[in-house]
Amino acid sequence: MATRVSLANIARVSVGIVAIVWALLGLADALAAGLGRGFDPSEIVAVAVNALLIAAAVLAFARARFWHAAIILATLAVTVDRIVGVLGTGDWWVMLSSAAMLCAIVGISAVARNP
């Protein structure tokens, strides 16, 4: 059955695309760092949370019943992982961009929640 085109459906697909792009960037960074200097626990966690975000985005594409909660929790996990990973380095741009992506994904997801 065809899905009608509405703002909520456009937002659902948009949040999935944004989440996948952000997760793939983080996954590439974690894999490159892990292959370059060896996989320590922080790199393994980074790979896991980015894979979790990709899985949550797939749930959004599939219109699973609980995709809102999955994508928000996975985005929160990725944000916390990235902020914890750069604490002490003074890399404020990563912290700011992580917070901005969290706000963007939660905001778009809120639009997608209203059918």
C-alpha cells in the first residue's frame, strides 16, 4: 500500500537520512582511528553506537512502531560518546556539532511524529 506524502512522512525520511549520514561519518572516523592505532574500548563503543544509530534510522525508513524512541536514544548515545571522546582535548567544534545534530534529529523527529 502506498504511503501518502505528508509533512510527517517527509520528516521521517529526512531524519533517517540525517541520522545515517551522521552515523556514517562517525563510523568512518572510529574505524580509521581504530585501524590506525588499534581498537581500544572507546573505539569499540564508538563503532557500536554509530551502528546503533544506523539501525535506528533503518527503523525510521521501515516505519517501525518505536522508531522515534530508537532514533532519539541512539542519537543521544552517539552525542554522549562524541562529547566524552573529546573532553580534555578542547575540541569545542565537535561538542557543538554533536549538540547541533542532536537538536536537529530530535526536532525533525518531532515534526515526523505528528501525522
